[in-house]
Amino acid sequence: MKFFIDTANIEEIRSANELGILAGVTTNPSLVAKEGVSFHDRLREITAEVTEGSVSAEVIAEDAAGMIAEGKELAAIAPNITVKVPMTLEGLKAVKAFSDLNIKTNVTLIFNANQALLAARAGATYVSPFLGRLDDIGHDGMQLIATISEIFDRHNINTEIIAASIRHPLHVTDAALHGASIATVPYNVLGQLVKHPLTDQGIEKFLADWNKSNQ
Ligand code: E4P
């Protein structure tokens, strides 16, 4: 499983990229709105930072023609832009059009397996099931990842599964175990993944012992 970062904050992207583990970035309208910057300018900054991995940029239009027009403009910003399209009937039409144009797509707001299968059949490059938001309403987000993964395997579907709406480290481990190809992780969770109290205690003890014997 690869790591994307789920943010539109350039400092967070830069700092995650320095770790050498970053395979891409996902943004959404809420994340961009939080930044208070021009969407296209921010995408230019992000794609200058992450030059090879996929950078998902979401369309706002609700009709296929509008999504296609917006998506073409977004895709023109950099070759690694992936157009993020919501899972709707109009979204599916747009995904098919983007697929014909060789523009990569990430179908977002996936909450059941049929939505994922339809998106894949329309030509989606990625599907994004939202784990945290399903867990929030008492459903089993991880089971959805497992189901989509099984269906895609059984039918030789190449669309990649992005585990999205990740809230904590256990989501990351379980997404890897249940067949997600990518986890898109918020910056704070990325920090939590690195940490273990025994690692910190171990470093402290090694340093203390070293300093004692080298006085
Ligand atoms: C995915 O691409 C979305 O941007 C994101 O994971 C949504 O997460 P949230 O449910 O924490 O808003």
C-alpha cells in the first residue's frame, strides 16, 4: 500500500514529501477552502512540489458538461493532476469522457461497493471509499474496503482503491490488510504513524548509556 497525503496545505505536503514516502496528494473543496488561496495557484504549488505522484483536484460542477470543462482546465495545470469527480450519474458520464481523453480520475464519496464497481466500469483510475465517515454513522468502513478489493480482484479490475477519510493509525494498518492500494492520510495521522513510546524511550536510554560511557 502506498501513501498519499490528504491536504491542500503546502507546508504539510512539503514536510511529508521530505520523508520520502509520499506517492501523491488528495485535496477536496473543504480542504482548499480552509487554505483561503486560489485553487489553481495552490495546485501549481503542489504539483511543483510533488512532480510525479498523482495530485487529485476536485470539480465543483454538478453536471457532466460542467465537470468535463472544469476537469480539462485542472488537468492542463500539470501532467500529474488527477480529476476528482463525485459519485453521481453525471459524475459517471464525466469519468467516461475523461477516460476517453486519457485524463486520470479519482471517484470520490464512495460509500458502497456498487458505486465503486460502477466507477471502475466507467473508467476510473481510482475510487475513494470514505472509511471514517462510514464509521461515524455506525457502519463498517473497513468491510467496504475488503468487499471492493475482493470484487476488483475477482473481475480483474485495475482501478486502484484509495482508503480515504482516514482518522487514526489503525485505519491505515487495516486498509493495507484489507486490500487498499493507497491510503490518503491527514498530516496529523502521518505523524502518529511514526511514533511509538518504546521507540522514544529506547532512544533516550541509548543516549543516556552512551553519554555515561563517554564522559
Ligand atoms: C479524500 O480524498 C477526502 O479528501 C478525505 O479523505 C475526506 O476525509 P474526511 O471525511 O476526514 O473529510
